[in-house]
Amino acid sequence: MADAAVTINHEPPSVQPDLSAIKARQQGAWSSGDYAVVGTTLQIVGEELCEAIDLHAGQRVLDVAAGNGNVSLAAARRWCDVVATDYVPALLDRARERAQAERLPMTFQEADAEALPFEDGSFDVVVSTFGVMFTPDQERAASELLRVCRKGGKIGLANWTPEGYIGQLFKTIGRHMPPPARMRSPSLWGKRDHLDHLFGDGVTSIQARRKHFVFRYRSPEHCVEVFKTFYGPVLKTFAALQPEAQAALHKDLLWLIAEFNRSGDGTMVVPSEYLEVVITR
């Protein structure tokens, strides 16, 4: 998970940014606010990803950058042996609370998506919904997903596309708070050709289809207020700006919502495109 970045390069940059510093900043952003308030609304994405993977009871499943556990919970409901990981302990705490409330047995472990603490081929299925796409070192993260997934196993991803609402949200944030130089956009994970670049040499097949998650809020203003309060990257961006710049960002976010909003009644109904990906190892 991460601050926004908008550069659209497909090849590794010739001069690497300071990835350790970027990761520390990202971790601080996702630790702020309470992402679970937004994340819990995305539950349907985890359920649909589990169906796309065709999970079988008893499979060993790893959720990478699990956040508050949407796909972890979905897999546990299908009687899988689930390990949920994230580098933000507070988010794992929220996932643990949800699992306990539903009496779903799961394991929770703090872990960095770029250095997973598991043996090669440990899992039948590795999943991530709107999580691993935000890692600073994209090639390393993809390599780790491949490494811990057994041969013949599956990797399931849900990644925001550059063209969709959330992809454009991060682009808007980036105009007000530019990302580090040469830092590639997380939304590249929502492009099929970039997935081929990240995974193509190590897999049997990549299936990807464009889908939409619909954000529903009481109004556009309500959505902006929720994101300003609970969604770490947006919260941190507003906090870093002077009042006049905050007002400009607020205005731009409302304009963006208006571009996508199809409610017609003053509420917010905004489809956000994402790529649902099933990779066979």
C-alpha cells in the first residue's frame, strides 16, 4: 500500500529512487487514519476473487498486504487454511477482530510483501486485493509472490487500473503532492502488459479481466470527508498541504467524483475499474 505515483514507465528506472525511504513513508501513511473504514466496503471484491480462483476447501492460502482481511475472510469462509499478512500491525488487528467475530480460524503475521518470511512453494494459493500493487519494488514483490506459491498453484490479484476512479484519484493526489522522482505508478499492476513483464517468465498462464467495484456514499462531500479522515494516503496528503492547497485538492476530488458519478440523485455511486487476475504458477 502506498502514496500515489503517476509515472507510467514499464521498464525499471535507470536511477532507482530510495525504496527504503519510500516504504517507510508508505507504512506511515497506511498506519494513519483507519483504512478498515474504507476497506470493509470492498468485501465483495475478495469474495469474487475467491470464486475466480475456484478455491477448494483445505487449500493453504496466503493473503499478502491483507489490510483488514477482505480476501482472507473470504478464503476462510471456504474452509481454507489462511495466513493473513501485512506490514501494518493495526490493520491486522482489525482483520483479527473480524475473524473472531465470525468465528473463522485464521493465522495473522506481520510481514513485508517484498520479503515474505515463508519457504519456497509454501502455499497453494497466494492472493492480494489492492495491496501488493502498492509496493515500491514491483519486481521484487512479484518475485516473492511467485516464490511462495507452489508449482501448479494460483496467484489471485485485484488491482486498480490507471483509467478507473481510484487510479485517477491517485493521479489527482500526485498533482498536488508529487511522488518521488522515477517512482512508478502502482496502477501499472492494473495493466495486462505490465503483469506479463512482472510474471510472464515464471508462470503457466495469466487470466485477467476488467471489473468494477462501485463506491457508494451519502454524497460526494461525504466520500471526500471519509477519505480525508480514514484513508491514509489522502489523509497524509491533506495534512502536508497549506489551507489554500487543501481547498484546491478538495475541489479537484469533488470534480473527479462528478466525472464518474452516475447516481443522479445527489448521492455518490461511482464505479471504479479494477483488473481481476488469476495466474497459474
